[in-house]
Amino acid sequence: MRPFDDATRRNIAAACAAFTRLPENADPASLKRAAVVVALTGASEGGDTAFLLTRRASSLRAHRGQWALPGGRCDAGETPVEAALRELDEELNLKLTAGDVLGLLDDYPTRSGYLITPVVVWAADGGAIRPNPDEVASVHRIALTTIERAEAFDFVAIPESTRRVIRFHHQERLIHAPTAALIYQFREVLAGRQTRVTDLEQPVFAWK
């Protein structure tokens, strides 16, 4: 168990600081920049630390109804951290600052042409969460102990790619990359492992 307290915050910040990110994409102009947030807050029960996972609203044009970390495309002139914090406010009413950022994970290039930067933040006031119905159908607190289970992730082969498809098992549902890949790398960072995920594949339905 990782209690939601200052000691856990310090430990996760240290784990993020010890993680060495891959170099920036050599040709970032070929991909649209985006950012997502691994927002850490208190679990619904038990006092554990959890991260926030959303279901995208059914009215959205792209990836409607899918599981996702809060986030979106970077605006012109915006850094990934700035975009992540803005999107967290717009989607969930969580108003955080750069001082709440614990670290960044590897950029993940998607089949649909985005380069996603995952930003890990500490959301001390989880009670302020108020989902924006135009963007978020529901928000879920996933305890870190959930993703640390051996059976939380698996990898499967598909005929369309030589790369393995990663799947996160959550409440009898399957969550795929990019979300599953980013959560998996965060799990590995917590364990002190320098595990790369850019070679993990998305399912074919997410290639557009």
C-alpha cells in the first residue's frame, strides 16, 4: 500500500527524478504535440494513493467513450507541462501549478500522429474534482496497488504488426495503448525500472 501522504509524494518524486527520459523526437514537426496527466490523489477507500482515469464523453469527435488519462493537444507556444495542467483544469476542475509536477515519462508516438508527453502530478485536493460533462463521461480513482499486480497487464500479438499490443486489465475491461503503455511505464518507474514503452503497439482500431 502507498498511503496518500507526504512521504509517498517524496518517494514518487524521487522515483521520477531517477528516471532518465528518452531524447526528444528528432523531427517533432512530423507529429502533433500532446500531453496527458498521471494525476495522483487519494483513493476512494482505504487511504491509498490513486491516479485518475477518465471515460471520454460520447459527444467528442475523436476517441469517444474511450478510457484515457486527462489531457489533450498542446496549444501553439504551449509546453507539454502547461498543456497538461490546462487540460486537467478544463476536464476535471483541478487547478495545479508547476510546483505540483513530480516528473515526466517518455514521449509516446501514436499511430494517429501525436507525440504524447505524460506529466506526473500530485493533486493534493482531490475533493475539488468536478468533471466537465462536455469532455468527461466519468472519472475513476485507480489505486496504485491495482497496477502493481502481476496480472494487471498482458501483451498479445496481432497480424497487422510485429510489435506487441499492451493491455491493462481493469474491472473486466481492457484498456489499450497509448493509455495502457503510459500507465505501465509509470508502474515500472515506481519500481525503479527504466522500462521503455515506445515499441508497444496500439490495437488496430486506434490507428486512425
